[in-house]
Amino acid sequence: MRVCRELGRLVYPSSVDLSSHILRYLTGQLRVRRGEIGMRWWRLPVGRQALLALAHLRCGDTCARLAAGFRIGVATVYRYIREAVDVLAVLAVLAPTPAEAMKTMRTKAYVILDGTLLPVDRIAVGTPYCPGKHKRHGMNVRVLTDPVGRLLCVSPALPGSTHDLTAARTHGIIDALADADGKCGADKAYQGAGRPVPVPFRGRRLKRWKRRDNSTHANKIRCPGERAVATLKCRRLLRKLCCSTNRITDMVKAIVVLHHAST
């Protein structure tokens, strides 16, 4: 442990639970980016910049903490993270889109459609970002998975108050399912999506066979989708985003690219 006197903090070594393959992957992409820019002087080597960006995307470390750990300025940390996120967001074209996920679906029995709220720390962003269900500000993303819970694609972020069915239609997921003539497991929020998206029965006093069907739908069909959402949320950065809402889609794209690069 060493003392960082400039900031008046204690600095200690830590770890990031990611493979070295991800570090080499991001290092290579950043090296290409630096070659395009053409600058000859950088405060950190490209490998250290990649490690800094991964520490932020995986662990959610703030710019101030990373600046103390890497012995650079806060503004430099912010610039390095933004550059890495932009590089990965451009590579998001390599990640499957909903239409491409439908092609994969033809080889599967069905896909699972679910959504999650990514909390944000912006209290004054207004009503569109505060859904009535969660009672907190956030951004809404859709997640498509295969029957065993493997992540296929993640949609761009929308304001948290957007209804799940409206978000799925906005991103073209419902139309893609109809065109592919496939089946999709989803929860009751997608009531009215049509034949491609069967949902559980609604109501309090249901017959026994309807309750049994709902239990089967939740435990055997939709359960793997929750596992994929948990895989996405294991990035502590997404548990509470402290950036602008305009940057959240790029953040999600960067994390999805890293996820597909590791599989």
C-alpha cells in the first residue's frame, strides 16, 4: 500500500476479474486507433489505457479513483475511457442485431425477450426517465437470449418510462419475430404483441391449468433469460450509471462487444 499525497488518499493494488484475452483484444483496437490519430506522445501506454478502461467498464471505478491508481489526471482518465468506449461502440456492428438474432433463432427452438432498467444518478432528468414500476430514474434496454441463456443482442437504451412492448416495437424486435415466423418467450408486459410472442395468462383467479401453465412458462422458458440479464448486470458499472444519458447506449454497446469477444 502506498500513500498518494497529492490527493490525500490511500492507493492499494486491486484486480479485475477478466481474462487476459479481453485485455489483448482492447489493446489491439486502441493501438489501431492511436495509429489513425498519429499522436506520438501519450500519458499511458496503450496496454495501461486498455486496463484502465476495463476497470471502469467492469468494476465501475470512478475517474477520481482510477486517476489515483494510475497516477494521471482525472481529465485524462475521462478522455481515455471515452476513447475506449467510442472504439468499442463502433465495433458494435460486429455484435448481432435483432434481425441477425432472428437468423440465429431459426436454429433454436425459441428465443427469450426480456428487459431491464439501468439506474442512473441523474435525479433531475425528468419524468420520462422515471418508470412507475421501479420508482427510480433509469434507462430501458431489451435483451434477446437463446433457450440456454446465452446473450444474443441488446437493444439501444430508451428512457426508463418507456413501456416494454413499446420499446420492443421501437427497436423492430416484434416485426423481426413476425417476419422470421419464430417463437419468443416473454412476460406479461408484452401482452398484445401478437402470435410470435405468447405471454402468460393474466388475472388473479385463474383456473388450475392456467396457473400451472404460467408456472411452466416462468420456470422453464423465461428463467434462462433472467440469467442473461444477470450476466449483463454483473458489470457493476450498469448497476448505477454516473454518465450522461446520451452516453449510456455507447456504454451498453461497449460492454456487449467485450462480452461477445470473450465467448
